[in-house]
Amino acid sequence: MKSIRIYIPEELEKKFRKASMECYGYSRGSMSRAATEAIRQWIQMQESTVQVEIPSEPVKALRGMLRHVKKGSVELQHEAADIRANKIRG
């Protein structure tokens, strides 16, 4: 087993401590069991919502997407540089 040190608001810590002990008992390790379960559920939620499907041929997937743009690649690069510079200047 490994340990993780985290910092959470005091009110959240009190609620977590109370809930974990009510669920898993007032014995040693109840908070660790509750934290393990909470982290597992959070990871599952993240993995299910953040799944990105990478196409087997990414170049083919992008080909033709900018067909409607009438500017060349160099012009677009210069325009993007100008936009970034203007954002920095404010």
C-alpha cells in the first residue's frame, strides 16, 4: 500500500471522516477503505467521460476538412501569429 497526502477543506474532512466511519465502522482503516472507494469511482467516471477515439489513419481523417478555406497555410500561420501577438498586447 502507498500513502497520499492531500489537503481538503476542514468541513469536507469532517463529513468524510464521519461518513467513512459510519459506513466501514469505527476501526482502524475505515477512512482508507472509504478513500480507496471514492478514488476508484472518480477514476472510473473520468475514464468513461474522457475516452477519445483515435482514428487508425489520422491524416486521412483530417484531409479535406479545411477545403473551404481560401487562404494558404503560410497566410494562416501569419494570421495566427498576429492574433497571438494582439492578445498579448491587450
